[in-house]
Amino acid sequence: MQSVLSRLWLTSRLLLCGCINMAEYLKLQSLAEAKSVFLQNLGTVIPVRETIDSIKAAGRVLAESVIADEYLPAFSRSSMDGYAVNSADTFGTSESLPGYLKIIGELPMGAVPSIRLMRGEAALIHTGGMIAQGADAVVTLELSHVTEQGDLEVFKPVSSGENIIFKGEDVVPGDEVMPAGKLIKPADVGGLFALGKLTIAVAKKPLFAILSSGDEVIPPDQTPKPGQVRDINSEALAALIEQNGADYQLYPIIPDDREQMRRSIRLAFEAADAVVVTAGSSASSRDMTADMIRELGVPGVLVHGINIRPGKPTILAVCNRKPVVGLPGNPISALVIAQFIIKPLIEHMLGMTKEAILPLVKATLTVNLASLAGREEWIPVKLIREGNEWLAEPIFFKSNLIFQLSSADGLMKINADATGKSANSQVEVLLL
């Protein structure tokens, strides 16, 4: 008891005299709490708008709603190859008792039909062809037959409107066909061109400044000397940021010098829309990232430590309404946290109104996995196809080995209240 009291007394004295950095006592938050606090303090972001060609719009976020100013389709047309008919003429028909209609011609493609159908008549029509007056249905080729006398034999009745797409069935003038904040998909690009919208207003991509720090870190184009490592975090994060819809600017590597770090972070902060710094985010007294971030503005550091493995020593800050993220120096830790923090941050900054759906795959775990209760854990796994099912094979990694994450197909979650997962249990894998 006396020993414990002695240690507590010594710790308190060291804290008072500043010999121990308060950051060493990280207040860990859950990943969900950390993300929520971070984005809430960032507040609503109104992205800068730019106009681009619609052909290049896939993967961008709409800056304004798209309102239809015409009918789609612009005219009633057939959805099948067959014969335009008056549906009442087919009632009661069957294979054993077919009905017979007089074929009076063929409806042209790309033009208004000159034919008007009377009762008992039919006209050949192709998919997309405009419906003639007097017709309200289409009998498909499979349910009809042309006799030697040139009449149409119908083997099954059709109802009014069957096999027809009517004018305005898709959209009518005034419809909001795409809301602001929507992530544009290839099908949306088709919709834009269907309405004749050749350009579109989208959110301008936010610019992320990326900085790495550490005396041992050198640029990738140099040959490491003993004790040195190439910077891979900056380039990997740049790829992730670009893949998720933002632009990036790489900055020179920062040595472990307080004044140089202060100048570099300040320069990046003033030039970019967001700042990401790797390394220098742990509770070590050697690390200065949190102190430098606090100087950038208010409210400053919101989270210093997340209850997750890998990625515990993460810093999340908002400084004068600008996001700043301090990531661990270990590549796997940095990239795992980037998946959960940087990706939703980009979505938020682009004004996306709907969070991107996570790509999840259900799989069967191949081995028993132990985990330390009290911390959320994400395990890299390989997915192996077995029949109609997927097997999840864990990769037992060390956090600074990049190719262990490179070989993974996804990440498997172990909740903070669990002590592991058993072999043959069903798990969800977040695809990378």
C-alpha cells in the first residue's frame, strides 16, 4: 500500500512540475464517439461549387438539386418487340382459342406514326417505338403468330398499358430527380444526358495537406541508411484521399524539431482545407503534434486517443472550423484509422447528405481469435472462396509492416466488450 501511495505521490509531483506530459494520460473514446464529436464540431460545411461536364460527373457530389424540365419519356413507347393493339380485342384469347387481328402496317422508329389503329387492327412495333393512336397495349412476339393470310394470331390477352412505358412515367417537369449532396453514379450520368444536361454543378474537391514527421523518415526516392525508413504513409494516404473524392498536397518530411514542425503545420494549415499529419500522435514526450495543433485555433484538439486497435494514438481536432487529423506513424494503424475517419470526413466536407454504404461481406472465421476486452479491434483478413461461401482467414500482423495490410481483402471487427471470436463463427468483413 505504501508503495502504491509513493508512486501516486511521485506522479503528482512530476505532473505539477511538468516533467510528465498530460497527453500521456490519454482519455480514450470509442471510435463512434470520436467520429461524432469530430464531425459535430466541424459543423455544416458548405462546399465550394464548380461546373463540370456531365460526362465526368461520376464519383462527384452534386452541389445543387437537379430538376427535370421535360417529360421522361417524352412520348409513350413500347417496352417490347411485338404488335400494338387495342387490349379489348385480346380479351378471352388463349392457346386453344386464339384471337385474330388484321395487321395494317409497321410503326416507324424515331418518328410519329401516321397509322391510327381501329378496333380489330394491329401494327408491328419495335422496342422504343412510339405507340400509335388507338393502341393501348403491346402483344409480344412470343405470344402471337402471323398466319399465312397475314393476320395476327393472339394466344393470350393483354391488359391496358401492358408492355408500354407512358409519357412522363419516369419523371415530369418540376420533379427533383437528384438531390443536392448526392454522390453521382454512372446511372445518374445517363439520367443527366436523358434530360439534356451537358454540364452540372458539383462540390469542389477539398484539398488535404499531408505531412509526415520523424528524424528517421526519408523521401521514397532515397536509399535508406541504417536506422532510416522510407515515407510510405504520405503516399498511401494520398491514394486513399484521392480515391474518396478529394485532392491532396504532399509536404516535405518534418524532422523532430519543434520550431520546424510548427512552421510546416502552420503553412499547410493556411494553404489547405484539411491537414493530416502522420507520426507524433502518441503519448510520448518526444511527440509534439498535439501541442502544435492546439496552437492553430479553437476549439483545438477534441480527441487524443481512440479505444481501438490498431490506431489508438489518434488526434482529431477542429481549428477555426478546419479539420486537422494526427495519425499514428505505423502504416497499418494510419490506414485503418483513415478508413474510419478520413473517408467520412471527405464525405462531410463534400456535403454528402447520405453516408456511403459500407461494403460488407459475410464470412466464416477459420480460426479462434483472442482479443483484449475493453478495446475495439480490427483484424486484417484474407477472403477465401469455398463453394458458395467466403472464409475469413486472419492476418496476424505487426503494425509497421505495410504488405501485411496490402495482402488483406478486408477488416474484421471484434467489439470492445468481447474477448475474441471462435472458429466457424459468422463475421462481417469490411472490404478494403
